[in-house]
Amino acid sequence: MILRAARKAPQPETPAGGTVVPRHVAVIMDGNGRWAQARGLPRAAGHRQGAEAARKVLRAAGEAGVECLTLYAFSSENWRRPEGEINDLMGLLRFYIGSELNALHKEGIRLKILGDHKAFKADVAKMVDEAVARTAGNERMTLAIALNYGSRGEIVSAARSLAARAASGQLDPEAIDEAMIDASLDTGALPPLDLLIRTSGEYRLSNFLLWQAAYAELLFVDTLWPDFDGEAFNMALRTYAGRERRFGGR
Ligand code: IPE
Ligand code: IPE
Ligand code: MG
């Protein structure tokens, strides 16, 4: 008798050929400050509640079979915020990694960082590096966190690295194509972006995944991020499943 390795059942496809469950979902987690303000609380309380929402959404994404969840946690423009708030956010990141790392690892989740977290306080940057290294072999799901990330900066870095290879004669400029640029971005190893969600009723990308969003489905919801949860995420997945993706075809 021939034993065949168990294969993962292929995902059902929509008539247009896309998968019903998005492989890669990214979220601009916005509205923490307004959530706190509405309750007369300090902004830090909104960020804390926002971290809870992230935990719930990660669980829901894993259960739904999403391969990669990308969360925008700190933009390269967020340095414009008061120092006290930046410190609160760093403290929260420290706490989140400290308390969640074991659970992430046990659940087979690989942590990936987009952006330049080296600019963070040395102990936070080290903690992040260790978390990435520890979970590097996990394959069930990827959690990508954008830290000190800006899409234009990411594209500049990719351009520089390709230019350096061209200048040293390792790369023919004519060989540079979309796939090569795509692979040179921080998201190079991640599945193509299918769905981009922004909470809090703001309708902009705020320098997030500009290249990657070229054919992603966009979903803007009014819910403030700390109120977003697994149910809200599942609703977003249902909305996505009902969309028709054309990719320029008819
Ligand atoms: C998103 O919430 C969290 C970060 C940008 C770190 P905000 O802090 O931007 O909340 P609002 O937009 O002021 O309500
Ligand atoms: C985008 O939210 C960044 C993150 C969610 C981390 P912001 O609140 O910083 O964006 P703007 O300033 O409203 O565009
Ligand atoms: Mg905001």
C-alpha cells in the first residue's frame, strides 16, 4: 500500500480565482487615543486596550486560516508624538512581547518585523530580535508587526540595495523587475497582501504598504481599534469574501 503524506486541503476559490479566506491581512490599528478620550482616560489606556484587541484579532485570524497578519503598531511618522506617549508605546511593546512570546511560540506563530526597530530603545530592540529568532522556525502562521515603519522609507531602502548591487556589477539594471522590487521590500517573504483594514473612520493609508496594496481589497471601518475584536475581524473576512477581485481583467 502506498502511504501518501497528508496534504492540506486546498482553499476554496471564488469565481474570480481568489481564495475565500485572505492569505494576508494587514491592519492599520487606529483610534486608541479617541477611545481613551471618550472615556476620560489617558491615551496610554487606549493603547493598552488596543493591545488586547490585537491579541483577539490574532486569535481570530489564526482560527480562520489566515496565513499572515500584519499589524501597523508604530509608524516612522509617530516619532512626532510627545516623548511620554512614545515611551508608553515602547513600554507596552516590552510588556506585550514579554507576556505573549511563549504563547505565540507554542501556537506555531512566526514573528516578523517590518521597518527599523533598531531605532527603539536598546532593550526593546533586543527583545524584539530575540523574539524573532526564537520563532523563526514556526510555520503555522506569521505575525508581522510594523515598527518604526514607513512605506516610502521601505521603498527607498529597496532602491538603495538594488542600486548598490548594480553599481558593484552584480546586477544588470535591465534585470530589475516588479518581482525583484517586491522581494527587496520588508514584506518580501510574506504572501501577497489581500486585505487591508483601517479602523476609526480615517480614510488614508498613512504611509503603510503603498506598493503592497496595489491590488489589495481596502476596508475602512468606523470602529475604534480598542473596540475591534474577533467578531469584527470575522465580519471583515465575510466582507472580503463577497468582494470581486478583478486584477484589471473583466
Ligand atoms: C493608533 O491610535 C495607535 C498608534 C498610532 C500607535 P492613535 O494613537 O493614533 O489614536 P487616535 O487616532 O489619536 O485616536
Ligand atoms: C497610523 O495611524 C499609524 C499606526 C496605526 C501605527 P496614525 O494615527 O499615526 O495616522 P495619521 O496621523 O492619522 O495619518
Ligand atoms: Mg491615529
